[in-house]
Amino acid sequence: MLRRAVVEGLGTAALVAVVVGSGIQATELTRDAGTQLLADSLATVFGLGVLIALLGPVSGAHFNPAVTLAAWFTGRRTRADDAPVLRAVAAYVPAQLAGAIVGAVLADAMFGKPLVHFSTHDRSAGHLWLGEVVATAGLIWLIFGLARAGRAHLAPLLVASYIGAAYWFTSSTSFANPAVTIGRAFTDTFAGIAPTSVLPFLAAQLTGAAAGLGLVVLCFGRPAGASEDEVTVPHGGQQPAAPARSTEEGALA
């Protein structure tokens, strides 16, 4: 569990470094906002796909407290003893939050920015919160839908592709991740979010996660087995198409 938690922290740090670092690079290369967003989204797609493929077999590659909490919620409803899942939540979520902050600081350091400079990018608006609800609901729907359909081995490609698309079709540019949201508050750059905007985004993301689980039940029914099978990428050397008996493993973004 310790190794898996460390991997979750490292993976989340790398993800935030990709998001923030590519945003800084884009703003230094062009003043066109559309080009900046395109560069940031492409880097995130490639980086996220690589991270899920690399680290999924170890921890499940959640990199996202919303995914971890959704996995716990589905597991506690189908297991008589949810202690293993609770242990994963207690280990994963702090690691994800710490990793996200480290990733933002690392990105700033690579580009010679102040190491800790809270963002002034205000993102407080109802349409942005709705965008976060939609983005997170779609992410949870995809991750747990893939698990329910026995397609978890496609997660590196499909989860990364979804996040790339959601950059463009949601008004919020799809944070869809409480840890990433908190981490991005620590950088006053293109990808930043003002600390005063963080709590509404977190509330929207948790609401979206609940809606996403509702979509999974609507589309696939309630799980009949002992657990919510593979959540994103199976770990522990299991074959991709075989059901993984773990609720706490999953992925991303």
C-alpha cells in the first residue's frame, strides 16, 4: 500500500507538472489564447496517457480523489468488509493532494517562476461550475463504464482522449480533479486558479462524480459481483481483460 500511495503521489505530481509546465511554455511561445489552450491540451493528453499506461499496473493510476472516492463508494456497497478500500482512500488522497502541489511548484521551478505564488486567475462563475460538473461526470462515467464493460485495458487511450476533448467542450477547460485543482492554485500562470475559486470547483467536481456514478448505473445496471471490477487499469500483473478484484484501483485525470 505504501508503494502504491507513493506512486499515486508521483503520478499526480507528474500530471500537474505537465499541465502547468505546458501552459507556461505555451504562453511564452505565443500570445494567441487558442494556440495556448491547444498546446496545453495536447501535452496533457499525451502525458496523461503515458502516466496511466506506466503506473496503472502498480496503483491503478487514479491521480484523482474523485476517482478514489467513487471507487470506495461503489466498493462499500458491494463488499461486506470495506476496510481495504478505506485504507486505500486514506493512503491515496493525501498522496494525490501533496503530489499535485509538488507538481505545480516543480513546473514553476523549471521555468524560473516563483516557487509558490498563488494564482490570481479568478474562475468564479456558474457556467464554469456547470462545466466542471459535466467534465467530472463524463470522466467517472467513462472510467467506471470501461471497468463494467471489461474494457479497462483501453483506459490509457480513452481517458486521455476524453480529457483532451473536455478541455475544449467544457467552459471550465475540464479540471475534473480535486487534487489538480488544489495544485493549480499554487501557480500564478496560464493553468492557475485563484484560491477563492477552488472550493466551488471542488463542490462541482464531487457533484459531477455522483452524477457520473448515476450514469454508470443507468447504462450498465448495478454490479452483480463482489466489487466494482477494474477501475481504469488493473494492477498486480493481471491480464487486461480479466476482472480485477479491487475497488480502490482506478485512474485519473
